Amino acid sequence: MVALHSSELARYAAIEDAFDRLKRQSYAQLGQRDIKYITGLRKTSRAFEAVGRGLLWFGRGPFSFGAGALCVLLHRIIECVEIGHNVLHGQYDYFPEIPEFHSHNFRWKAPIDEEGWRREHNDLHHVHTNVYAKDPDLTHGILRVNDRLPWTKYHLFQVPLYLLWFYPFMMYKFNAQNFGLNQAFRARHFPLGNEGYAPLNYSIEDGDPQRIQKRHRRSQWRIIAKEYIAFPLLAGLTGHSAVRVFLANLGVDMLTSCWMTLTLQVSHFTQPLQEENCLENKGKWYVSQIESTVNFKSPGRWMSVLWGHVDYQIEHHLYPDLPSHRYPDIAPEVQAICRRFDITYSRNPGWCVSIYRYLRVWTIYSFTPQMRKRILAWLPGRRKRLKGARDV
Amino acid sequence: MSRPATSKAPPQEFRPSAFQALCHTLVSPLKRWAIQGLGRDRLEYLCSNTMNAVTQRSAPFFWTYELKARVLRRRRENASVMSFELLPNQHWQMPQAGQYIELSFDVDGQIYERAYSISELTDTSFWITVKALPQGKISNALHQRLQVGDIVSLRGPRGRFVYGGQEAITVLCAGSGVTPCFALVQALLQRSPAQRPRIHVYAQFSRPEEAIFVARMQAWKNTGVQLNIAYSQQPEAGSSPVLNGDNFSQLFPELTASSTHGVYLCGPNGFQQGVMRALEAQHFPLRQLWIENFRPPHSEIHSEAQGTLACVDFSPYHRQIQMRAEDRHKTLLELGLEHGLDLEKGCRRGICGSCKLVLHAGEVRGQTLGKVVYLCRAYACSEKVVLGY
């Protein structure tokens, strides 16, 4: 570990103090408003579900199909992203009135095991954000987003592989990452095995393969049984079209997967890589979180809800267990602190720009530096543009 | 497990209305069926994934985050002792014989918690045996008010007073201390004779009318258990002389310095101390001794002192950890991890919130927010601390 200079230490102490003060202020305000927000959102989500499933079940023709699917999609997105992701952070553990929204009681309306998610996402990703070989989300699955990670031939196809195959079913693949099953795949297929990929510091079900499989099956069956068996069957048995319901639910499931993963992933910078010892100094840790994340501009509060307030990813990474709907309120103060200490507060102009920038990084690191050099030599006109592009 | 017929005449206090009786007749088998047929594991999966206002209202016994139990039967053991059969919901983890539960009971609007040993185990339910003490507010309230069909909240099972796998055991119990020992021996007798240890039981009561489970213990003799029953105030009524320092070695010739017997001891303080002295006099290796203490209720002994040697109950992990002097300055997270609990943990600096648990009882100091405790930055500061979800 490199010792910090005293002036640096003083700066980090001041940063820590500023962010801690904001934290205390925000947490002191928690109360009925938060309970109202999450229970209200659950009601809204249920209303969308009722209308959507009703239209798909009893409606005829393309209009009711589209409208029904859209409503079910809104329900699934709200449940997966804004409710699920945030509740599992323990953002509503403070309120004894709503035990169903406590992180350990909560059951996700997604085919993802909650404990696996909490341990991988909360305990590792949020603590060691962008630390090489420590942040499992930086190299989620087989992803390569920096040159330090050993290259394999799989990375050549990472963009089409993820966009066309992984993303539409990503929710069904999270367990493999969270249970450590991807480690086994990489150990078998990658020449350098898991080098550069974060090891997991926990073992689910004591590593017993049978119990892990059971957990995996159970987390997926609750969604499969509902979306692909129960509702199509109900429609079929009552003389309506089971195929229509099945197809709509399949489409919605795929779109929800894409929506969730794209939103969560594109709001992270993949570089600069952070130092391993960030956690030793809380001020430095705060800075590392800001440097690792990027907000994006939302057209309105409603879209922020659909994005799970991940458009305020910086605030989320600073205070992961603060109820998400409070992020927009504290954003100006976070920006002010960043200005005061000359920390770059990054914000993309929109979700699509974020996605574009993120995919560009994926494309760049699909290749080794030598390959990129050769490709650039082959594309002389684009050389300057690509070289000047900021790695996001 | 075979259970004797319930007492012929219902206890005086038990007078359910016709409607209550009907409800009980209808609902009780359904609940038993759900637990037996589906199993608690599947029920938990089903209920936790379908938790909503409608399900919670329609069947609050199952659609709940709390461990609750329904009273299935009451049985009078003697004038002051009564047993209750409880059917716990899906949050129950099957106990080992000899363990105890902590029962919450509302008396005059205040919730009291008391520990009761499990006196008998069946596949789906268990029995607790409660002695009504003259000044016992809770025990008397349980006798009078806890009726068949009632729902109670509990915590557990807890305790390490369980069979340790020895080839031969000696069980010494007295008074109410018979309850965990009865369950322990009863469970061992369920095993095939080849897998069963040799068992020697000494049970002591003050008078025959104070005794419990005697008839059923007598039946153990048929299965090869060596049994001594003694009455301290009417020695002539018992089958065995009352234990004292002089006759200990005659009564228990097996308990010597080179003995490999496991000794299980439970009873009033005086009885336990007497046995301990006798064991020491025989140079019996005390690491082979299991003791169950009946401690005064935690809520009544409370200390404000910081760094108290608390008993920390990590409810979701079904573990209770008694802090030792060297644990005094450890955070709750360190305490749990050192005792092998697989607690969720992240930054260990109170930032990420991964280790948060909810405080259900007791007091902690350090980083908390409302009832939420950041285990990595918090310390126990009351005799008992209960943490849960």
C-alpha cells in the first residue's frame, strides 16, 4: 500500500466529512414519506399488472396485445428495478411497518435468488467498485472492459454474444454469476482461468451443488410458473388464446432483462480502475465511487422510477442504502461537494448515449491492443476519432 | 412418537365455545396437513413468494414473517403442571431433543418472554411443560389463558443441551429439570437398539404428587433404561434413595475418573451444585458434563453498562451466542463471524449496509438507525440482544 501524503489525507478527510454530513442529514429525514412511496409504487405496479394481464387475457387484436404487453412490461420493470434492486439494498429496512420490504424478507418478482444477489451486488460490487479482480460486476460473466484483463477468443464475440444472447435472458443468468458458477466455466475454458476475475468471498449453501441447484430452480420456477404456465393456461382454459399470453409474457420477460441490465451496467465507468486500498480511507472511497459511476439525464421523474433511479448512479453508489427516490433531492448537494473538492461529477446526456458509450468500450476491449492497432491501421480515417474517444 | 391418551376430563379452565370448537376441528387438521403434506420448506417458498395484503389477512398463521405456533392440545400433568402441544408454522426449524424455545405471551398488555424446554417432540409439533409457580405471573397466565386454538409467537429452538453421541449416558434431573431430560431420553429411545446408548436416569421430585411423566418413565424400563426415581420429602415413596454426597458412588458407580459416560444434568440450583460436588469428588472429567441452566428471564436482569457480556441471539441463523470476557470489545459482526455464522458482510465500515439486521429486543450502541443495526459498527449493551430481519 502506498501511504497517502498529509495534504491528500487532509483533503480526503474533508471530503469524508462533507459526504458524511450529507448522509446524516438525509438519513435523519427518513420517515412516512418513504413508506408511502414504496407502498404506493407497489400499488401502481399491481394496477399495471391487473390492466395488462386483463388486456392480454380477454382482449383481441393487436392494439390490446400491445397495450397489455406494455402494461405488464411497466409492472415487471417497476418490480425488478425500482422495487427489487433498491429493496434488496436494505433501503427500507428502517421501517418496521413494512416488513415485506425488508431486504431479507423481500421476494423478487424476478428469476434471481435474493441472497446471491445481495452478496454479489451489495457486498462485493458496491464495496470494491472498479477494483481490478475484486469487483465481480466489472467483469460480469466473461466481460472484458479493460486491457489488464487477460484476453481470450470468447472476448472477440462479446458484443454480439451479450446483446443477442445474454441480455434478453440476462435475469435467468444472474444466479450463475452470484452463485460462483461462472468461475467454474472460466476455469475450464479460459487459458488463464479466473485471473483478473473477482473471486467471491462467500459460498452459497456451503457450496453444496445440490442445494445450490435447488435454490436456482426455485428462484426461476416462481417466474416460469407464473408467466409461462399459469397465465397462458388460465387464458386457454377460459376459451382465450394461450399463445397470445405466452408470447406477450416472453417478449416482456426479454425486454425487462434488457432494460434492467442495460440500465445497471451503462451507468458505470469501466475506467479508471480503482486502487485496492480505497476502503482504508473513507474519503478516498467516496471519490472512488464517484469516479466509477456516471449519471444520465432523465426526461422526468417517471423515467427515473422506471430506471430504478439508476440515472442517479453516483448518489446510489455513495449511499447505497438510502431510499432511491431521495437521490434526485440530494443530487444538487452532491454536485456542490464535487465542485468544492474538484471531483468530476459525470453525467451523460441520456440513456441512449450511455448505452452507445458503453458498447463502444465493449467493442474496443473485444480486441487486444495489438489487434486494435492493426484494425486502426486498416481504418485510417477513423483512427483519430477512436483514439480521442473517452473510455467510458 | 407414541403419546399417551390425553387426560379424560378436560382441565377446568378449558371451556371453548361451540363455535371455537368447530373452528378448531376444521382448521387444525388443515394446518397439520399443510405442514405435514407440503413440508415447512415448500410452505416457506410458497408463502414468502405470495405475501400480500390478501394472503396475510386470509391466513395470518402462514403468511407471516414471524415464527408462530398454534396450541393443539393441553394436558394436565399434576396440580400445578400443564403441558401444551404446539404446532409451529413454516419458520420453525426442527429442534434436537433437549433444546428449549422462548415463548412470548401478552399479560395485561405487556409482552413477556419466557424460555421453556421442549418436553416432547413429534414429527410436526412439540410439547412444552409449564409449572405454575405461586408468584409466576406468566406461568399462571399460560395455565389459565392459553387455550387450544390460540396462536403464540416464539423464538427458537435454542440450546446446546443435546445428546453428544456417547456410548453411555447418565441423566440426572430434578423437579422441572425433568422436562428437557425426558425429551432427550424419549428421542434416544426412538432409535434402534443398536444405535442407542446405554441410559441411566435419575429423576428426583419433592413428593409423588409433584412428580411428572413418572408413568411414562417407568415404561422406559422395558427398553433397558436403568431408572431411579426418588422423592426428597417422602423418601420411602420412591424406588430409589435420595441422592446425597454419601451414596453418589453407590448410585452411579459408572461415573469415575476414567468414565466415558456423558452426564446430562438439569434441575434446581441446590441439586445441580450437589451433583457437581459429588462429580468432582469422584474426579469425573467435567468436559463430559452437559448442564441446562434455568436462568431468570433476561428482561428482568438488565444492565446499562457498556461492553456487557450479552447473550446475542441471531434469530435467522438459529444461534444464540453467549459473549465471553474476551468478546467484550468485539463488534456484533466479529462476534457472529467468529462463531461460524455466515453473516452477510461488505465494507465493515458502516457504509454499504450489507450487514444490517433489525433489533428485536435488547440494546446496542454504535451505528444504528431506528431499529436497524449496522453489525460491523455496533456492540451489545444489554444482557440479551435479539437480532432478526
